[in-house]
Amino acid sequence: MKNWDIEITKRVHEAGASTYRFWYALSVYGMWLYIAYFLFIWMLYSFSRYIALEFIVAVAGTFFLTWMLRNIVRRPRPKLFETSYVPWMNRYTFPSIHASTSFAFATALVLLSPPTFATGTMIMVASCAYGLALLITISRIMVGVHYASDLLAGLLLGIAVSAMVIAV
């Protein structure tokens, strides 16, 4: 399993080597795009304060659960690439906080969208939300700070936690 993880990580990283600056910017500042996207959707469709609170609890809950798991597992970051930068916040990598919170954002946004949305509007909101989450997630391999399995675990954790918080 470990060899598979390293091989996938190397291939994805090498595929994006020529666009490193783009992936670095997305990796470092991508979460701000999510916040702006949420605020735009919230203002455009007049979400209630209760919905905003549910959204914040889903994303914050995902963040803290991921952070706790990361400090239990304590998997070190990959040192596979010379372009890897060193994140200031945490030296551990499994699961990815960027992946989990990005997909928690997307899931919350989709699940909390008004039921009055037309099908086309819902597809657009979901496509933008999950597309941005996927780009942010991939950016973490491109800058060399995560293995593929870190991202997959974060993706699944983000969707699951966000869906459970909103279902309750």
C-alpha cells in the first residue's frame, strides 16, 4: 500500500511541476476562496443565521476532528520532492486538513442550499463547490506536502462529518 501511495503521489506531483506557482497559491490561499464563495452564496440567496451556524459547526467540527486524528496518527510529511515547502502549522500529514475542510465546505454548501433551488442552479453550486474542493485537495500533492492517501482520507472525512452534522 505504501509503495502505491508514493507512486501515485510522485506521478501527480510531476504532472503539475510546470505550474507549481499556481498550485502553491491555491494550496496556501484556496480556503479564502471558499470563504468568499460561501459569503457570496449566503448573500445572494439570503441564508438564515441558523444555516450559517450549521455551516460553521460542520466545517469547524471537521477541522478539529481532522486535527485530532492527525496528532494521533502522527504520519510525517513526505520528503519526496525538492519543491516541497514546509507548512508552519503542523508537521503531520494524515489526514489532510485542507482536503477535509474543503470537502466539508462543499458538502455543507450543497446540503444547506435552499430546496427551492432550480435543478440547474443546484448543479452549478455543487459543481463549483466540489470543483474548488478538488483543486485545493490536488494542490496539496502538487506542492509536495501530502501523500495521495492523506487526501483521500481527508476527502471522505470531510464529506462524512459535514453530512452527519447537518443531518442531526
